[in-house]
Amino acid sequence: MNVDLILQNMLNPPVLFFFLGMLAVFFKSELSIPQPLPKLFSLYLLIAIGLHGGYELSKSGLDFYIFKALLIAVGMSLLVPIYSFFILKRKIDIYNSIAIAATYGSISAVTFITGITYLQTIGVEYGGYMVASMALMESPAIVIGLVFAAIFIKDANSATDENNGWKEILREAFLNPSVFLLVGALIIGILSGEKGWATMEPLFGTLFKGFLAFFLLDMGLVAARKIHELKKVGFYLIGFALIMPMVNASVAAGIAYSLDIAKGDAFLLALLSASASYIAVPAAMRLSVPQANPGIYLPLSLAVTFPFNISLGIPLYYFMINTLWG
């Protein structure tokens, strides 16, 4: 792999701010971002990416090509938690296998946004409809987790009753705040079109990378604070958190190549498939599989897979896609 691809991503200012946040924790600095600013940064990024994606979608419209891309997204979000679960349950208990599989079957919006920034930096085009792919990929893994809980856990029904029932869990899957805001912003972008984007672009376009830098700085602080919890999970799960993203990206890339998806879109599909949730799925797993240990699946996603993806994973997946597409 070309070292320049790694350096180009690693020297991207928002990514550097992520590692600055980690260093602040390692060196015991008192640096912190006061609440509720991290939540504001998260809301800003979701609105910005949704609006811009809706604007791009309003220009391109819906066609068979876009349908293929969305189909790959949904397919990967169903496939990844299934084979991840059967790999995991060979070594660990059913409860944590379900929670980890669901976590890796869902996606990280910030990883996706960092990937978009990378494509913009190297001048590779992508479709705004990929935001719709991201929105579609967040919830199916939660549903798969619920199905596995019903099949493999004997007391699944009692656990579900104690935690507000299936209705509440499905509500969390499909109406969790990030999905709701992202889809809402996407629809607003479609309805308002070019004129609407022109009015919003100074805030949600020009300032985008600055807000991303703030958010990744906070993510670096959070990830570094979770690293000490990795001693609970063992080398097998740490290996899973590093290898499985590459496996998932390769599967997505192969499917995208066979269906003639454009290079930029294929890269984003691979990156989404390689990412893991650290917000929506952990919240849902606390409801649906309370026996699983958040001290295992959350640090894996946040302190191993997330840093790997935004530093080495992004250039690695792009190199793979670029090699396949030529």
C-alpha cells in the first residue's frame, strides 16, 4: 500500500485532533470539552451530512444504480451481524456474542463522515445518496440481535418484558435520535434542493471540517479513557475488533465490484461495513440483552475499531478499492 495514502489520511487535521485528544488523556492533561458541546457537535454533523446528501440526491434523482447501492448497504447490515455472531459464539458466551455482533453489524456515522472528508481531500467523487445508505445500515443489526436473543436465549421473553418490551426495543432501533435526525435532514435537503442548500452552505458546508475537528478531539478523549477496559476482553476479541472490519470491508468491496458500483461509492460502502456502532446499538443492547457486558462491546468498538478505521483503515480500504477498480 502506498505510504502516501496513509500519511494523507493521518495528517488530515480532524484525524490529528482525534489523536491529540488521546494524548491529552495519556499525559494526564486536564483538557476536556464541557457538556453539552459534544452532543451539539454530533447533532451538527448529522444535520450537515444529511442536508448535503439530500441536496445531492435532489440533483441525481433515484434510479436503478442508486437502488443497487442501497441494496448492498442493507444486505451488508443484515449479513455482518449474522456471520459475526457464529464466529464469536465459538469462543465467548451467547449474550456477549449477540451484543458484539450487533455492534459490528451497525455503523459509525463519524467514521463515514471522516471517510467523506478523505475522498474530498484526494478529489474522488461520491454520490450524495450514500447518506441514505448510512441511514439504512444503522438499525437492521439491532433487529438481528433481537432475533438471535429470541432464538438462543431461553429467558429472552422475560428479559424483554423487564426492559419495556419488544415495542420499546424496536422503537430504539428505528427511531433512535441519530437515525431520525439524519433521515429528517436528508428529506429536508431533497425538498429544499439547490436553493435551500445555498442558504445553509455557509454554516453546514464551510464550517464542516472545523466542527468535525472538535468532535474528533472529544472522541479521542473518550476513546483513550476506555482503553484501560480492554484488559477485560482478551486478545481474541481485540483481534476480532481489528480483523473483522477488514473482512467486512472486503466482502462489501467484492459485492460492489460485481455490481459495477462507482469507486467513491464502493469505498464508502466498504467503510460503512467496516465500522461499528458505539451509540445506537449499545443503547439498544442494554435493553434487549442486559446480560451482555457493556464493558466488553463498547471499548472494542470505541477504543479499537474506531481509531483503527479513521487512521489506518480508511487508506487501507481505499487502496483495496483503487486496486480493484484500477
